[in-house]
Amino acid sequence: MLFTSYTFIAFLAAMFVLYYLVPKKFQWMLLLAGSYLFYAWAGIHFLAYILVTTVTTWYAAKRMTVLQTEQSAYLKAHKAELSREEKKALKAAGKKKTRHWMLFCLLLNLGILAVLKYTDFFISNINGIFDTDIAFMRFALPMGISFYTFQSMGYLLDVYRGKYAAQDSLGRFALFVSFFPQVIQGPISRYDDMAKTLYDEHPYDHHNISFGIQRICWGFFKKMVVADRILVAVNELIKNPADYTGAYVLAAMFFYAIELYADFTGGIDITIGIAQVFGVHLVENFERPFFSKNTAEYWRRWHITMGTWFRDYIFYPISVCQPMLKLSKASREKLGQALGKRVPVYLSTSIVWFVTGLWHGASWNFIVWGMLNCLVLIVSQEFEPFYAWFHKKFPKVGRTFWYRLFQVARTFCLMSAIRILDCYRDVPLTFHQVGTIFTEGNWNVLVNGSLLELGLSAADWGVILAGVLAMLIVSLIGRSGSVREKLSKQPMALRYGVYAALFLGVLIFGAYGIGFDASQFIYNQF
């Protein structure tokens, strides 16, 4: 029951009507029932996996909160009687118990994810290295398992750290894990953010619902008018690599960048819009990433919740763990202060990007993609002194529009080039194809009409161009505040003219029929 299916539209309409008809104290229960129906639609047997994650995480978090509460109460009651050493010993013993619950739940649920998602990848590498013929397991991957596992484990680690107490209600926690708009492609929410509105009673709010529907329509526009249409050209270029080399590869890079952005951000717009219709606030996952002036800024703007998850739950813990602190000390002693302090930071960064690549997919192209991003970030960090010198030497240059435009274009091209690994799914082939950009010299194909032979007509390209321009204009307007808020203050004729144009744009220019796939979102595979 994917977002672009008629079944989902009918399901969403029914949920909307029921949500504002049932007594408000039952609204969260309706969302829970609807979320499990939505999830079961993909295969009722997959419910077992999300139920295991939900129940084990809820119980482990509850046990940790109980232990933390009991310890805090005991220390408070016996504050005057206990010595400093006794208090320290009690805290250490309590921490050890909570750590056992945390590790048990973490290893169990990450183990489920690893077995289902990476077993065949491991077997394929064993077969390749040792020339064996171990049969593949071919496990079916439950819908959204990477997203709901990470969201649940973030909650578990927050409770372990004492950021907040565990949720008492299993049903309420189950809704947090399974909330149907976000379960298949994020954003990866934090419990303390999402719980503020997820369980509240929500009266009918025309303003909020109107804004939510606008966001949903804008997501459908990006997905169905732009992403699904340009997908036809991307597929043609990627599926026939021998026929499309040189300048065609450059075109594929940019076309795929547009497709992925429109597809992923379109899906997130639909997700956030649906949540808003039900009165639930979800955090933003993108902040105009293609306006970034460097790669570090780009990754602060793209898939924000994934980046912050890896930062908070992998990078920081690795950076301050005892082995890394020992390595840091040894590196400074042997390599000097300047070089030694970089070793633990860059090692932690490398681990994070290796895991990030692996999270995206069980194949080497994603791992290489992650490590290339890591390399670019590290090299950029090393060049910081040079950038500082350049801007100090030529202060006026850095403030010009054209220099900022150069920075944005450079970042966009670099990220597009690395992202092409996602397309060919074969590392040697990808590097070969990128290499032909510099050796083929067939630049004329970009202007001689050859791009019209990729399964799209001139009219299709006109629609794509109009869609891209619309996304650019909305992004530019959005830099100074909410586009919907600004639009709501315009005259009624202009407002409803924009609404009608958006709705009719999806209805008339959405990619339907033979040659188009208006059902699958790219990030559903993760």
C-alpha cells in the first residue's frame, strides 16, 4: 500500500474521517490500528519482526527506567549514611545492570536487521573469496526495517542515558515505532520530539489540515511529475551502459540527482503532510541541500535525521570510548599534537561512513559510496587552513554571488558524481563509466537531440524543466520562511489559483501508464 497507490489514498481518506469522528481519547488508538493494518498490507507475516522490536525495546527500556528510578530513590533516602566510595560503587553497579538490558536489546534487534539484510551479502563475499558455492538464504526484507530499527534503538539509547523515562504504555510505544506515514522511509524521529503531539487529543483544525494537504500535494507533484518522469531517461542510460558513455554519463549523474531529490523529498513531504493532517509534528529531513556550499554543509541538510542519528549514537560514543581515548593519547605521543589529534577523529568518521554506506544497502557500491563521502569530508577538513588563507587574502571574492554560485555548483557536481554509484550498482563499471566522461569527447549529444531518444518526448522534457523550476522557486522562497505561511497571506484568487495549479499539475502531468512507475519510492528499499 504505497503512497502513490489508489488503495493508499482510499485508506488515508478513511483514516482521516474516522480520526475526527471517534472520541478524541481514542485517536491515538485509531492511528495504531491503522498503522498495523498499513504494515500488514505488505505481508502479515512481517508483523512478527516489528512486534519483536517493539516489545523487546519497550520492555528493556522499562526495566532500565525502573532500575534508574530505584537507584535514585535509594541514594536519596540514604544520602547521609553512604560514603562517597559507596555511592560511586552503587552507581557503577546500577549502570552495569542497565547496560546489560541495553546491550541485550541492542544486539537482538540490530542482529535481526543484520541477518535479514546482510546474510546474502556475506555469503556472496565468502563465495567470491574462497571459491565456494554456499546457497543464498534470500530472506524477505520487512518493510522499513532499517528505519524502525534505528528509531527504536535511538529511543533505547536515550532511555539508557537518562534523557527521559521509558514510555509506560506498550500501545503508545508501538505507535511511535509503527506510525504509518513514516515507517517506510523516515524521517527517523526522536521519541521526545514526536511524543509531544503523537498522543495528544486533536480537534479538527482547518488551518493545520489545509497546510498538511498542501504539503501532501507538493510531495505528489515532486514524485509523480518530476521524479517518475525523469526516471524513464535514467533507466535507459543506466541499463545500457555500453551504449551510453561519455557525456551521457554526465547527463545520468544530473538526471539521477534530480530524480532522487524529487523522489525522496517528495516522499518526505507526503509523510510530514499526512502527519500534520492528524495533528502530529514530524521533524524536517531536508533543508535545501542543493544550496550547500561544501560537502559538510550538504550532509547537514540532506537526510538530516539519518545524519544526526549516526552522529549521536555512533560517532560521539566511538569518539569518547576508552580504546579511542587511548589511541588518541598514543597518536599524539608518536605523531605529534597536530597529526595525532586527527587520528581518532578521522577513524571515527571513517567508521560512521562505512556504517552509513552499509545501512543504505548490502553491496559494495554503497560501502564505496560511503567511504568516498568520508574521503571528501576529510580532505575538505584538511584544506580548511588554505580556504581561510584564501578568504583572508581575497575577502571580496568570497562575498560575491558568482563565487557562492561556484561553491554550490561544485558541491552539487561532486555529490552527483559520488551518487552515481547508486545507479550502476557495480563499482568497477561505475569508475569505468565516469572515466569515459574525460575520454569519449561526445559532448555534442547534449545538444543534438540525442537526449530525446531516451524514452521521453520534447513535451516530457518541458514538463520536467517546468517541475525543476517550480522546485527551485519554492526553495528560494522558502529560505526566508514557510512557503505555505506566505501563500496563506496572499489574496484568495492567487492562493486558490496556486492550489488548483498544483492539483491539476499532478492530475494532468503525473507520470502514469506504460513506461512509468508511479508506485515505488527509492528509499523504500532501505
